[in-house]
Amino acid sequence: MSNFFDAVEDKLLYQYRTIGTAQQLAWLTSLMDTGKIFCSHIRSFNDPFESLSVLSVSVDEIEDFIATYLTDDIVTKIKSLPTPKDDADIEFEHFYNGYLIAAFDELIKNLEECREEASLFNDSAYHVKIKKHQVFKVFNARINELLQIGGVACFTQDPENPTMWAHYADEHKGVCVEFDLSNLSKKKTESLRGSLFQVDYSKSQPADACKIIFQKLKDDKHLSTGSLILDFRRQKMSPWAYEGEWRLATSRRGAARVRVHNGIGPPPIKEFDIVLNYENTPSYEEFLSYQRQGKSILIVGMLNRDILSLDDYDKLLRTGQFARPTLGKIPSFLTKPYFHDFVRPSKIILGYAIDKDVKHMLDKTGDELGIATYQQKIGEMGLSKWSSNKKALEQSLRALKEDPKD
């Protein structure tokens, strides 16, 4: 796997964006202002095989697969994976393990039911194989639920790819955003180093996560469910290689921590993202929104009953515990899109067919935030860029003074 900071010389990344709706435009201006980038849910991507495990074991191979991989030793290893604790934060890895164990328990239970039914109804050997194969299909579906956790932001190193402009920038009516990662702080660079990676293109995709999991356990290799999810994020089929894609995919906590402080001693405010009290009382819906974002929450004393109903207050008290993995019920905030702290854009390239009013707004926003905007134009030599706002003009004039030949 290529590391961006070691593999890319100019440290520039580009993201093509459609801005055909008010929300998409708001996300872009927010990115320009805050550097928070939108990470899409993986199922919203246009590749149907994105982060998808496909069971590769055939009906005829299923008995041998069970004999090879469902040994007592492997069962013990799966059962021994660290899982969430009620008295500490739920780290994402432990939550994923809890879900994997629950899926494995379901697999064993379903296989046992297959054996009982086969004995009861005197099924043929091939009929039994088909049933067992169906059981593993269910297990694979559970693993696919796990692989959907988190979000992804996509980039490329090529701002002039006409296919990308057509597919991802609304046929030149959108933009291409430039990010310069050359002058990041050491802390910021290290925080992105493990989560910003290049996509690997292969003809052999999609992979079989079930086989990968069992093989790692059989070979006595460390099984990291978080790493498994990221590994599937890295893989795409070779027809998509023209995108030259880099991805930002960060890990997420399994659940929000909620604590109700009883008023004895000083509250540990620094340990929590959000502190709720009489002067800061959200509605119950807002509280659930905090949870979906994975925020750790401290409730201090009594909340404002003028805002919060008695019923909702009782609900809040009951949430002072940790979410636990339940089959088919992965917390929604883990699979929904989210915003991640990235970097503010260094340049915005406007498509040649962009709406004039939108162009004017982005030019003005860029000047206010110190971000240059350039627009494409069509000439005899094809597409080229020309200065759009004052910031871009200043950059062009400065470059001309530094090197008149340009």
C-alpha cells in the first residue's frame, strides 16, 4: 500500500464535486471555510462491488471448508477476541469484534439446525450441502454489514481528466478542488498518514472476507476487524483504474459514551465532547443526533424541564450505558455519511459550464477566505484555466514577477 506522504512528490490532491443542489453548494463552502470534508457512505458509490465480500466457496466445496476452518481451535480464537466493556469507552475495534462474534454464533447455531433437520427429514447429502451453503451466505451477508461501517472521501492527482469532469463534476458544471498537503503540521501529517491511502486495482475482485477471516485465524495471524474494513476500502476492480484514486477512510468509535453525573465531586468535563446541564439542554432528538455522531456526553444534574419532557428525561437516564452490537442493528451513526477534519482547499477550479451566479458566489467566497478560484475556458488548444477571483489574480501576478518567462 502506498503512503501518500512518501509516494507523492508535490503533495497535491484533487476532488471533483457536483454542486447542482443547495446542499452540495453548502458542503463546498463549508469545506472552504472549515476544512471539514464530507465522507460518503460506501453504498452510495457507483461501483456495486464497492467494499463487498462475495462468498467464493461453492456448494460442492462447503463440507471441506467446514472441516478445514470450523475447528475447535478457530472457534476458541474467535470467542477470545476482545469485545466492548461496560465500564470503558467502546473502541471501534472491540465493537467490530463483538459484532463478528455475534455473527459467528449465528453461523454455528444455523449449522446445528441444518444437521438436526437433515437427521429429522432424512435429507440427501447434496440437499444438506445446499442448506449449509445458504447458512454461509447469511454469514457473508453479516460480514458485509460490518464492511459498510464508516465513510470515504475520494481524491485523484489529475485535475484535468475529462472523464472525471464528466462523471463526477456534472459535465463541467461542477468544480475540482485542490488540496495542498505540503505544509501540514507534524501532528496533522501523522493523523492522516494511516488513513489516506492509494486504491489498489485488481482483476480478481471482489474478495471473500469470510475466507480471509478464517484463513488468518488458521495461520495464527492477528485478526483486526478494523484493518479488514480498511483493506476492503483499498480494493477496486481494474476497470476503475483510470480514476487513479486516493482515499481518506478513518476509523470510527463503536458507540457514544453517556454518563449522568450525580453531583458528588467535580464532573470530569475534560473527558467528554459535550456537557449537558440546566443551561444547555437539547431536545431528545438533538441528543440522539449527538449519539449518532459518536460524541461522548456528560449529563450534569437536572436538565431544564421547560425544554425536556418528563418522558424524554427518563429516556435520557436510561441511555447512561453503552451500546452493544446486535445482529442486523449496527448503530446508524456508524454507517451514515459524516464530516472529517481534513485541510482547507488551496484552489478551486470551476468547470467551464458552471452557473454564472454560483461562479460569482464562489469567487467572492474564495476572496473572503483567501482561496484562489480559476475557471476553465475552451480555446483552440482545448481546455485551459484563467484567473477568476482577486486571490487567483494575485497569485498569477506574483508568479509572473518571480519567473517572467511563465
